[in-house]
Amino acid sequence: MKNQILSFISNLKKNKTSDVFLQLKEKKYRHPFNFPDLNNLTKRTKGIIFVLLSTFLILSTVYSLNYLETHENNVFATDSFTIISEGKELCKVRDPELLDAALEKLDKELENKVDHEIAIESKFVIEPSKAKDDEITSEEELYNILKKNITYSILAYAIDIDGTQVGVLNSEKEAKEVIEEVKAHFIRDYDKETLLEVTTVENVSIKQIKATNQQIQDKDELINYIIKGTDEERTYIVEKGDTYWTIAEYFNMSLDDLISANPNSDPDRIQIGDELNLIVPKPFINVQVKRKVVQEEKIPYETEYAYVSYMYNDEQVVTKAGKYGISEVEAIVTEQNGIQVAKEVLSEKVITEPVTQIVTTGTQEPPPKKGTGYFINPLPGSIISSRFGSRSGGFHLGQDMAKAAGSAIKAADGGTVIFAGWSGSYGYMVDIDHGGGFTTRYAHCSEIYVSVGEKVYQGKIIAAVGSTGVSSGPHLHFEVRKYGTAVNPANYIGVQYR
Ligand SMILES: [Zn+2]
């Protein structure tokens, strides 16, 4: 084939040369006027053109031959070498010696980077193969492929927490930075000026180990891993109508867990599109801080009792309210994960003294907790503001007894509490069953002191006067019912009813 091409080119050379000379002759014939005398130039020009053409043709021939010699492989696969590492085919090259060269370059570059000797541990196998040109990897590509796939052993630094290795880093400096940044994370909410000491509860150390490059971790990822105690990621994007309650319930986690998983989010102010973390952090490191604080503290007050004969011994009235005192305390506190675990008081200065509380109680033994058959006035000293009976088109089922809000309401007779709580227009209400079909009702109370099922004696303070429910001012709405039917209380107070 080579010979055919050569003879074709030499024919071409002959033809072309003669064509050019024909053209030159024609030109002379067409322009006979003041034109440069081509006859004089002909001999020299002929020589120059011949040399130029010959050079051009020889170069093109050589180029074409080279091209064909190397590029016929795009059609037919020819000899190549496949580079295999750990059973995985990496690439194909024409020259097997490229591998050694690339590995040597890589070794040098890596040693420069880690600043000590390394040992490449990956094993490579070279197998003869066939490949077309477009399947062949260039020297530069080969280097990049090796860089990605290579395993080499190096001296690395492991972070050890209570005997467990949690991460491996390239340098001791990086390992130290990881520990410092984890600590910084846990003390981020403290006023730095108050901190005396920041330590870890766990024994944290950095150890030099022999590792492979594949074990080396990203610094930021490792920090995150130590803080969270896991590399698991689960998040939720807040949607319309979501609350912390509904999200916690949906993911079957407690509200407290959801809150602690999102320390920077305010449960009352989540917005659509907010990202909430669903993994409760269980950090590998618990940071303990010692800090000096000056804070105001409450001083508890004491309680003294005054005894009177006109009260029952289970009754109590606060006659003088106690007040906490305030002191300024300077202390060194130790906190772990924000919770105080120790406190050493350095000094204490009382700013205000506490006020002793005085409680008055009775000496009388209370009567038996059952109905006597006689009703006393449930609110002595009150004024009847509305009587039982027809009232403005309706019927008033009780009698209204006005007295200052907070005044003590007494059980008209002993019995069992059968209702104590809110009841619509009655407001806070108490019902007592006295036996024999009789019950009494006390409504619009501001406070209730008894509960359902409780047995009370006659005169027991069961509630306080108020204006809850439908009421125009503080008063007791008092009802007496016989077998469920309201009767006029005025006919029963101070009367033996059974
Ligand atoms: Zn009433």
C-alpha cells in the first residue's frame, strides 16, 4: 500500500508541475505589454517552485503515512495494556511504563503533601489487551485516575474518646482543632468572660496511628459527627399548619426530643419552609465548664402559726403573707451540658431580708363530715341581692347573696361534694349532697377548695365568692334542691330540714 501511495504522489508531482508551467506560459501570452519579462525569470522561478513543491509533497507524504500508521486503530483495535487494581479495571494504555511513571509522580506529590514518607498499598496488574485509540487513557488522565483509586498507608492522628477511636485525621493540628471546635460549640451560649475552665467529662486524647488514606476524614464532617453522636441525617421541612406538637407526634418522638434536636429554633415561631432536625444529638463529648457567676438568689421565708379557738384545726388563713428575701451570691458553678452539677459559694450578701409568713389556724376539733339535718347561712354577713322566684320573665332558682370577692363560702350542712368545677353560666360551682334527697349549690365562685367525692362538715370553707359565669358582680348564688327540684333557700337557712 505504501508503495502505491508513493507512486501516486510521484505521478501527481509530475502532472502538477507541468500544469503550473502551462499556466505561466498562458499568462505571458495574454499580457504582452509592460509586464516583467517572464522569460528571464522562468529558469529561476522554475527552480524555486520545484523545490517548494517537492518539500511540500515530501512533508505531506510523511505526515499522511504517519497518520495512517497510527490512526488506522480507530477502525481496528490494536495492542494495548489494561491496568487493573483490586479486581477493578481502571483504564487502558498503549505504553505499560506510563503506570510506573505516574505512580512515582503521585508518590512524590503525596509525600510533599503529608510531609512524611508514604507507602502505596494498592496492587496493580497489567494485562495485555486490544483497544481503539479513543479507548486509550492519556498520561494525564491516568494520573488522575490513580489519584482517585489509590490506597496508601500514612502516619495519621486518631481522636480517642474513653478508649474508642472516633475519627482519623491527617495531622495532629487538625485533630486538636476538631476537639477545640467541638468544645467551642458547647460553650457558644456562655459569656466567655465568666469561663474559668472548659474540660470534657470523657478522656479525650490524640494518638498517632498508621492508617490508609481512605480512613482519613473530613474535619468539618468529623466535628459534626462528634457533636451529634451519629452521622445519620434526618430533617423535615415545615409545612402549612405544622406545629412542634404535630411534627413530634408524626415522627413518633417526644416534644422534648424535637426541641433538643433544634436548639436554634423557637417552637412557637416555626415558619413554612423551616428545616427541622429529627435526630436527637447524643454527643460523644460532654463539655463541662467552670464559671464564676454573680447572681441574685431568693432567700426562703419562715412560717409561724397563730392558734385561735373560733376556728377548726383543719382550717388555715394566711394573716400575713411571707416574702422571699434577696441575696447577691458570688459562686463558682460547674455545668455539664448547661445543667449545674456543682456550686461553690464564694460570698453572699443579703440585699433584702425575708418576711415571715403568719398563718392562723383553729384549735377546735371539726364536726363529723356528714349532714346534720340543719342548714346554716353559707355566707354570713352578706346581703340578699336577688331572691328566689320569678324574675324578668324567667325563674330564679336560688338566692343571690352579695359579699366582697374572696369571702369564705361555707357548706350549709355536712355531706359529700358531688360537683366541683366549671358549669357554664354558673361559672365555678360546687354541689353538695346532704342525704335525704337534699343538695345545695354554690355558684359564681372565684376559687374552689374542695373536690368531687370529698366529705365535708357543716361550716367547712368550700369556696370563695367571685363573679364567674353569667354574673353582674361578686356574689354567691345559693340553691337548695329537694330530690332535684329547686326550693326557696330562704325557707331552709336556719331551719331543721329533715
Ligand atoms: Zn342567682
